[in-house]
Amino acid sequence: MADVLRLDLLLQLVLATALGGAIGLERELSGKAAGLRTNILICVGSTLFTHVSILMLAIPGTGLDVSRIPAQIVSGVGFIGAGAILHARGSVTGLTSAATIWVVAAIGMSLGAHAYVEGVGTALLVLLVLQGLGWFEKWIGRASTRSHLLVHAHPGPDVLEQLEELTRRTGLAIERTQSRLENVDLVLDLDIRGPKRLHDQLLVAMLHHPGVRTVSTGE
């Protein structure tokens, strides 16, 4: 019986490594911080904790609540996911990575609870969402809102590069950039394209940049 349990656990851990690795590889190739090793470890850890919690329930006389350990997994993964979210100058990044970590933990818990079909099916759906819908988001981006920003900034050796990088980091595409010196200001004309909500985020981020004096939409 013990050998059967060990083989069962081995199968669960191998599946957790494979599924967490597949999702983590996609994140790694996309250049995300929570990549291959992070997702594997989260999936394996969630699987093992869930398996152990079920074994503990079978110990006579303990009176343990089998739901307590999985509940703590959810809380612990929440802290890890929060660490993947970054707030920088009015923009927020890492939400997809945090959500991926949360789902990977759920996949591990399903494997630990012998729900193999559910775990594998969920992993395939996650890969479809992360990879398969990427082209759709790009298509939406090409057909999304365009706007013009007029930025007055302090002249500096790398201010222009910083503002262009800030725009790209927000998730917007730069269609045209033109800069000139006007009195004591560096004036930057930006034609940008992307989802409307990101335009608003960029405007806030620009206003928080230490080198920027004013930002207007140029309308």
C-alpha cells in the first residue's frame, strides 16, 4: 500500500513539473520575471501540500480539517502574486504574471487531489489564453485608439529616451516621435496607439516623471 501511495505521489509531482514547466516556459519566453523555475516550484509545492493534507486526514484520531492546508496555499500564493505586481510612476505591470501564479497553484492542488483531468485541462486552457490570445491582443492594439501628446520637459542627455521607454513600458506603440528645443524646454511630440485605458495611464505616468514640466493631449 505504501508503495502504491509513493507511486501516486511521484505521478503527481511529475505532472506538476510538466504542467508548471509548460506554463513557466511560456512566461520565460515572454520575458516575465515569474518564469520557468517559479511556476514549476509553485505547482510542485501546491501538489505536495495538498497530497500531504489528504494523507493527514487518514491518520486516525487526529481530527484534522483537510481544508486548512489548501486554504493556506491560497493565502501563500497570494503573497507571491502580490510580489509580481509592480507599481511604477502611475502604471501597473505584472497582473497577468500574478494571475498565472494563482492558477498554477490551483493546477497543483487539483493534481494533489487526484483530479488529473481537471488539472491537465486547466493547464491547456491557460496556455491557450497566454499564447493563443496574444495575436488577438496585438490585432486589437493595431485597431485601437490613437492620440497625440505634447510634452514639455527639462532638457537632459537621456530624457527623450526615458520618455519613449516609459511609453513602451506602459504597453503603447509609438507611431511618430519629434523633439525640439523651445526656450528652456525640450518639447516632445508623440503620436501613440493602443487601448484607451493605457493612454490615461501614460498621461499620469508622464506627469509623475521628474523631468516633465507639463503634458497635454495636443487637441
